[in-house]
Amino acid sequence: MRNVYMSFLGRGGYDKERKCYDYRPTRYMLDGRESSETRFVQVAEMELLSGKSFDLVLILCTKQSKADHFQKVQREMEHLHVFPEALLIDDDLGSRGQWDLFEKLLACIEHEDRLTVDLTHGFRSTAIVFSAAINFLQRARKIHLEAVYYGAFEMDNARPPIIDMKDFYVVNEWAEAVSRLVEDADARKLAEVADQSSGFQAGELNDKALVMALEELTNAVRNVEVNTVAERANRALAQVEQRRDGASVSGKLLLGLVVDKFASLSTQTPVSGHYDADYFQVQLAIARLLLEHRLYMQAFTVMRESIGSLALIPRKELRMTNSEGRKRRARYGDVFIQMMHWPREEWTFSPENQVRVNKLTPLYEELERLHVVGRIRGVMEDLSNFRNGFDHAWTSRVADFENIKSRGNHILAELEAVFAAISRSGLLSDHGSGTDDQQGNRV
């Protein structure tokens, strides 16, 4: 990990009396300290930053600016025991020249270098190219950006301040953090950037309570904690809404992206904990989100388990948030999945499970009357094949990844139609007292 300084050397203004290009001598100010008089902001920075601490001092210059000034810069820095190196760049402003400059910059930087930059005399478009390079290097080589300096000679040519613009470069980090959040359901980058950024930057997102709520939500999505997703989505979106009023322009934009992405995982009323319409609506929303993110194994798991959860519809008093509700789900859900998978005439169950089949048969027959059993059975083979493939790391069958997205979307669309029909029937309404089946048994 090296400590690297990089700057650009231009030609300066034209001196009519001397008939040459040069910079005016001045004394620069940095953090309340004043440099010795110099024509070159780079020399002032080497004095004020203890230039000997840098492992590499690199000065980018064109052939002409090097001829005009590099030796002068070199001599002044040597008095400070700093020994700069020149990197020649082309003055081509076309796309090829810009890309060549970009590649030269990348070649100079090593993995995890600490980088200090001065943009004061950036040659034409070099500052723009270098800004893109910084963004790229932060990701590709994990550099740490120490400072981005600009000598503001136009503000005070007698004592021009050297301004550190590093904090603005975090805008790229915020953009990536929000992109990961909405594209990959991953809040870890957001937490990292918020921890390292100044409070005034994207202040609406730079909030520990909000970041924690979003981390809890995205962890639940990625870990397929289906019973907690809706509650965590409600909590996270409530935090977002609190911050939207009076938010900055950038804050409103970023918060809006979060709402657009995760609103489907929330419920209009507090989570009941029952296997109700909200529960199944959220299951499908989770599956849709996972398919969008190509988390296919998790998506197929959620869709299969949503079918098993139908077994709990008659027991409206059971809750997914207590051990009894989860125990019933495990016992009856897997049996119900098998009932959905195979035609009735092919059912073969153990004596223990046959008791559960008898209790679930009235529900099965009600779903038959709603004409949804055939739709569920039509997707069960695909669900089982893909889930078994993932469970066994595709060692016993050939992975059908070419069709996995289209098949996943087809299964989801079928399940959406199934749950819409069930919801319209009233089977998912009202919680509380429980339901007896036709034989007087509690399911």
C-alpha cells in the first residue's frame, strides 16, 4: 500500500513582456498554514503536506508543459527532499486520447494505494477523465482517496486557498450504494458509505436508524426469512417516509428509488402474523424480487413454500410468529405440497400423514371448486425439478439455466392467478376462531 501524489502541470498564462507561458508566484494557504512563495501549487503542497511521506510524486504533463516547467518544479521540490516523476500525456482531446489517458492513469496506481490528487492545472479535459478514473480505481483497485485538492488562485491571488474537494467524490459511492440496494437487495454498501461520509452528504440516507432498518430488510430478503420480511419492510419504509418531507433534491431522488423497489414487500396495515391475504401477497412479492435479482434458488424456494402455506388457511387462529403455527406449517405444509403435486388417484401416504391428508381434503376440494388445483399442479414439476437441482448442486441432473428465468416468471404468474382466485373466494378473509373441516376436525 503506497502513499501516492498525482498532479497535472499546465503551461500557465502568457506573459507578454517575457513572451513566454508562466505561473504567477504566490503563497498558498492550506488548513490555516501558509506556504513559501512559489509559482507551483504542487510545490506548495509538498511543503505543507510533508512531501517526503509520499512514495510516489507523479506530475502529468504534455510535451510542451514539461519543456516549459517540469525542471523548475523538480528543482523546487528537491529542496524539500521530494523527487517527482513526469508522466507524459497527449494533448489529443478525442475519444482515443481520452481513453489512452485513462489507461495511463490506471497503470500508475497499485492495489489499495492511498491517493492524493491536485486538479488545479488539469489540462483541458484531464480533470474529467481523472474523475472517472478515481471512481473506477476505488472499485477495481480499492484505492483510498486521501484528498482532491484545487488551488483557488482566482479567489485570492495573494493568498489563494487550497480546497479539498474529496468529500464531493463520495457522490459516486452513494450512487453505487443505492444501486446495490435497489438492484441487488444489498444494503451493506450503504452502511459502509454512511459510516465513512460526512453527515451533510445525502443526509436523508446517512442515518443510522434508516440504514439499520434497510440492512435488516435486505438481510431478510436475501436469507429468505419470509415470515419477517413484511414487518421489516413496513419498518424500513416508515423510516424512509419520515425523511422524505423536507429532503434535499438528491435525498428525495434516492429515497424514491428505495420506495419504488421495496413498497411491494410492505403491507398497508400492521403485519397480523396470520396466514392471511397480506402474507401470501408478500410471498409473491418476495419471489418477484428474487427473480429480478436472479436469486433463483431462493425464488423457487419461496414459491414452493407459499404453496405449502396454503395448508394453514383453515386454521385462521394460527400465527407464523409462534412455535405452534410454525410446527403446524411444517407438518401439514409438506403433505399439502405432495397432494398438489400428484393426482388424487396416485396419492400414497404413510398412516401418520394420511390423517393429515384427511384433514386437508376439504380444503383441497374447495380449491378444486375454484379451479386452481390444476394450475398449481401444472407448475409443481418445474418447482420440484429446479429445487432438487439446487439442493443437490446440479450433480444429478443437467442445469437448465437458459430457461430458468422464463420458467420462473411463468410459475410466478400462475401462482399470482391462483392466489387472486383464492382471495376473491373469501378463503383468506377474517382471522380468529379457527375453522372445522367437514368431519368436525381441527386442521
